[in-house]
Amino acid sequence: MIKLRACRVCKRVTEEQKCHGDTVLEWKGYIYILNPEKSIIAKKAGINQVGEYAIKVR
């Protein structure tokens, strides 16, 4: 089973140990941004790249 991790800095969900900062296993919620230019959720969350993101990272 693959354990997904979330970056503490950018909240991107990944399998890697590092992203823009350390990654952690403790995160909640999951969103996938397809078009950050038109997404209201992406703008409110400060996301400007397509990808998978955690809603809350501990």
C-alpha cells in the first residue's frame, strides 16, 4: 500500500519525502485542481498549479 504524504508548505499530496518543505503523513481532506486559473477554490487556497492537494496538513 502506498502512503501518500502532504507537503507542509504547499500542501501538495505526493509519495516523496521532500517537496517545498518536509512532507507528513498526517493530513485531512483531498482536492484535485484541474484549472487553477478559473477555480474559485484554488484562488482561495492560494493554489496556482494543477495537482492533488490536502485541505488540512498537521
